[in-house]
Amino acid sequence: MQPSRSWTLFASAPLALANLLSAQNSPVPGTGELGGPIRTLAAPELEQWLRGRKLFDHAFHESDGLGANELNADSCRGCHQDPVLGGAGALELNVSRFARDNLGLGPFQNLPGGQAASKLRPPYVHGREEYNDDQADVFEQRQTPALFGAGLLDAVPDAEILAREDRNDLDGDGIRGVARRLTVDGRTEIGRFGWKAQVPRLRDFVKDAMAGELGITTPDDLRGFAMLGDVDGTPDPEIDEAEVEDMFFFMANLAAPRRTGSLDPQVTMGELLFEQIGCARCHAPELAGPSGPVRAFTDLLLHEVWPEDFRGMVEPGAAAGVYRTPPLWGIRLSAPYMHDGRAEGLTGAILLHAGEGSPARRAFRDLPALEKEALLAFLEDL
């Protein structure tokens, strides 16, 4: 009998790896497939990747330190699951942020406890999530992004991102693009993860998510993204640095989404139109990575893409209406769209672009119907 693609991944691995695989809740896709490893891994690497996958899929419990009074899910898989482990989250998995902007008149103010509004409390904590509606008057939904190819984005050199900045629109195309500069342990770093590029490195993303989504404490690395302690009675840190490293290795080696590979001339036409109407000025088809081109269709820069009167969260260096260009690879699999999921389909997402996205939106709107269809066919190929 012909072995399955998933089994060929383990054909030469020790029996221990197969035993580890049997403990998983779902089968592992093959190398290069969505949800599978990005490359063929040596046996020790594969073992680490599987450990990280198992932890990513693990449903944490009170005995593990789940919650710290508030949480959004009991596992990473709880949000990152569509269409396979490591993917995006459906609309009902959105999380909320809230603050005060004095009915849009300003100034913007964070409330005590910060912007995040956790969805859940553990069963052993009485009460529920509440906010004081006499204080909060601006709210924002945030969608769960897919993590496929995150390691490739993590490896893009800062210089490649900075080279694409046009802070003062010197070329006059109406598109500025600014890198998010963050201070980490006294040094300036470039943000690349999160809707406002608020996280610079993938390891930071792991620790930030363990804290903010699960209420799990992790060891201090002096970078400021870990939650170091809580009051749930479980000894801190609740996972150790080796487990953080395993989860990072799993995420860093998740395969990037492949294009469908359609040879339809309509798709080819759509790709040309994508360039011609200006979409590629923000959704850069590729970035230079240390191992070759990263064809993610993003510049990893912040852009103003909502109207001037848009009310949303403000962070240092990222005003309301300013978001990092989301990668488009795998976009056919990740509806709904925009940071809050308000666009059900690709046409709606394009037509919602304002600010720096206005020229491309107008150009798309004015295309003949057949050309609109071609551009959408190209996006559905990504």
C-alpha cells in the first residue's frame, strides 16, 4: 500500500517520534503543505517541531496556570485553527479592545488595565469581564491572523523593511508607509507582527500571546513581552524557556501558503492589474529574505487605510486607522477580511480601503467588470 504523505514525513524518524505524533489531536500535513513543516527536518528538529505543535494544540487547565483571572482561549489552537492548526480564526473568535477618545474629539486615553478586553474568565474565578461604559467610548474588534510562513517574515532583514519607507511621500503617489519603531530593552527594533506591527520578533509574539491570550507566565528575557507572574497559585513561570523555544520552532517552521498554481490567463491578467492599479505599492509581491524571496504580498509597513475620522485604538507610532499591511498569501483561505473582519469578501475589502489605499480602491472601482473578475481571480489564486 502506498504510504500517506503525512507518514512519509516520519518514515525515517525514530519510533519515539511516531509515538509523539500519536499523541497529537490531528494528523500532521506533509512537508510544505499548509500546517506542515516548511522543509524536511532532521530527526532532532522534527522532534522539537512536534513538541511545539503539541504545546500549541494543548488545552491548558487550572493546574497549568491557565487564566491569571482572564483569558481569550484555553489553547493556541482555540483561535488559530482555520483551515488547519496554525491558521486564522473565524469572526466569532475576534477579541475586543476598548479605550476612551472622548467621542472622537480626543485626546485618546487608555483606561486602567490597558486596551485589551479578555473574552473569558476561568471557571474558578468569580465574576465576568466588565468595563465601565461611563469611561470607555471607543471599541475595536481584532481578528486572529494565520501564522503560516511567520518564520520567513521573522527573518526578513530590518534593512529590507526600512528601504521601503516613504515617510514624506517623496514619490508623490499618495502612499507613505512607515516602519513601526519599538523600544525593546533600551534599543530600537522594527515591528513586524500584529495588526499594528506592535511585536518585533516571533519569539516575542509567543510570549506576548501566552500572556495576553492564555494568561500563562513565561521566563523573563528582558524584552518586556512575557508575563512574569500572576496570582493563580501555580508556580511561575508556568511554562519554561525550553517549551517557549519549542513553540517558537514550530511556528517558525510552519510552511508558507502556496499559490494554487492556476494557469488560467484570467489569473495572469489579474496579477498584472494588481500591479497596474497600485495594490502592489503596499502589498509588495515579495521581500528579500536570507533564503530567497518571501512572496507574502506585504511590505510590513504601517499605512493609514481608514478615513480621517476613523475611531479605533491608538498606540505610540500607530494612530487610529493605521495598520500594518497584512500578507496576502493564503488570502483565499482567511475570510472575512480587514483588521476586524467587517468585509465578508475580497471585493468588500478592496472597497473599504481609504486613506493611502484610496487610489487603488478608486482604480479597482472603475475597472470594467471582466477586469474586476480577473483581479479577484488572481487574489483567489494566492
